[in-house]
Amino acid sequence: MRVTVVGHLVIDNVVSGQIRTTTLGGPPSYAGLTARNLGAEDVSLFTKFGADFPDDYLLWLSWNQLKINRYARSSTNVTTRFRIVQKPEGRELYLEARCEDLKADWELPEGDVAIVSPVAGEVDFALLDHIRKQFKTVYIDPQGFIRKFEQDGRCYLTNIDRRVLKYAGIVKMDGEEALMITGLRDPLQALEEVRRSGVEVAIYTNGTGGALLHCSKGLFRIPVVRQIDVLDTTGAGDIFAGAFVTTYLEGGDPVWSGCVAVAAASAGLDKVGLSKVAGIDAVTGLAEETAKNVEKVKNSDV
């Protein structure tokens, strides 16, 4: 199983109550580590970071066998940085620095699946087209396509260019992202709208409320079966992505893949940073428990 994660590596400054933590972040680290933990033999990061990127982060990536593309270090920009303020009602996100865009003329690593998860608009249509031609399966997290930033760095969301969907075989979205993509607040309607665009598997996540998954088999409700005190949600969507695609590559069952992804994303929410990425034994046990509680809501009519 060969997985490529496309998006910026990030330095996150996380504020959760009285706890302040600076940590390596971004989809390549969270999704990449999850994929490795769950059995992907080859994980490549198609990414960019600046000269300020700490050496110990590079050592950590190497130690975890996450391969970095040769174009990764920027000679012009610093590393993308976010300040994340975790609150009971959600989180506030501020962009403090941004690295340069990822380029379509860079050589992509060979692989079976690409997770495309930009954080601040670093992926354009030329690169999407390049990725779609090279990878059999493309998983898109729309977060970085709909984020915009105020002058003070505060993040807000805007409507997506729907052309993004034509490059995706799998799309994962939360409620706000679904609204920006489809204009619809109803989860089922939003999922059906995304599926009608040609996406094979559409997923709607609702934090500790679990996920809805729409595929050719029908619509399924996948619960979070073990509730914990949430400390830090940063990277949970990327953990979901890494778990889903690795399991999907192995067996091709989207529903079981969804169970593994929900289990992996929820298992470590009481931890901060990359420590929330659980090992395969913990995830598999929780996924089996999750699978027993999956509900088929309806057959597919898309």
C-alpha cells in the first residue's frame, strides 16, 4: 500500500485552556503517521516548509518513515504556522505564516492513493489535474479550498469552486464544509449532491456525533462508541483520512473503512498534537466495536 499526502507541513501553536503547546502539524504528519501505523508500507509527503522548520521535526518524520519530496524545503518562504484556540464550543484558527504553493511541475511520488488536504489554498487546479492522472484513488478534504483569512489571520470559510469535486473519488466534509460545497445544511441532501457530482464515496463527519457515509451500498450512520473528554481536535480529520484510505486500499469496503476512520479519529481526542494518533491495536479494537453499531439508513439512489 502506497499513500501520498498532499498539503503543507505546519507548525501549530495550540491553546487549550491553560495548556499551550507548539507541535508539528498539518495533514502530512497526522494522515501520514496514521497510515504508517495502520500498515501502509510506503508513505510519501508532497509538501513544502521553510528554513525555519526544526531539525527535530525532520528527524521525527524520518524516524516514522515518512518520505519527503525533494522540493519540500522552500528558499523563499517560512513554514506555514497556525495558532489554534481550542474552546468548548469549537476552535478558532489563525494563520500566522504561509509557505509557498505546491507546484504541478514537481515530480509526484508513485502511489496507489493520494490524500489531497491543503490547509491554506496551496493546491491549485493544475496540481489537482496532475494528481488525478497519476493516482487511481484520490481522497479530498476540502478544508484548504474553502478557507480564507482576515488581515489578523483569523480563518473564515467561503464557497468552494465545485470543479474540485471532479478530481475526487472520496470526499470527506463536516457541516460547515458541506454548506460551502453544496449550499445545503441537511446532511443527507449534501451527501447526495456530492455523490451526484461523480464522487464514489461521500462522508459527512460530525465530531463526537460520528459520521454519515454515502456510497453505492447505501447510506450508513457510523457512531462514536467511546466518548472521551475532548482536549484537542487538531488533526482529527487528517487522522480520519489516513485511516480511511489505508483500510480502503487493503479491503475496498467503504463502510468498514469508515468504522476504522471514526475509531482512529476519536481514539485520542483527550491528547494534544500527534500523541492523539493511536496504534493499530487500539484502533482495530475500537473499530470492531464501532462496526457492531453501524446503522444502514437507506439504499443508494445515486
